[in-house]
Amino acid sequence: MTKLKTNTDIELLADAPCSILHLTLHRKWFDMIASGEKREEYRAMKDYWHRRLNQFRHYDAVKFVNGYGAHRPWMLVELKGKRMGIGKPEWGAPSTPVFILELGAILESNS
């Protein structure tokens, strides 16, 4: 790990690109996040998601897209944290433990 020594080092770090997790959502969940109603996103406790979301990977934001077309809606949302637990069923979580992505502000969108 590099130790920051000057204000210039800190400024360069602030300008560094953020790490973005890309996820596709169904319209219902996409709209709920866009409106601010849904503040968490869930992923199943599978090896695939464990590898993508493990504690050694850091993401600053999540880019959510709806659908797969060329002109699909998208939004970039701050990722405040990630944890394991039981999510809210009204937000699409199953009744089993899941990975929970804690969402913050919408940083950018195309709508």
C-alpha cells in the first residue's frame, strides 16, 4: 500500500477513477431505486456473487441498467457498503440470507 505524503498525492487520488459494479435490473426494481424508495439491492449467496463482492474487492458505485438494448436506461448510484443478511421482502429479497448492497445517492443517470 502506498503511503500518501503530500497534498498533491491526495489530489491525484481524488481524481482517480472509481471502481464500478455493473448490474442489470428488472424495471420494477430499477424504478424503485431511481425514485429513492429502494435503498438496498440483493444478490444470492452463490459462489459467483461471493467472488464478485468479497471483502477484498472495493466498489465505489453501482451502475444499474434496465434491460439489454442499445438505448436502455441507466443510473450510477453510490455504494455505501455491502454486507450479508436478510433483506426486505418488499424490495425483492428472498427469505434466506443474501448479499446486501447499501445504496446512497444517485450520482448520474441518462433519464
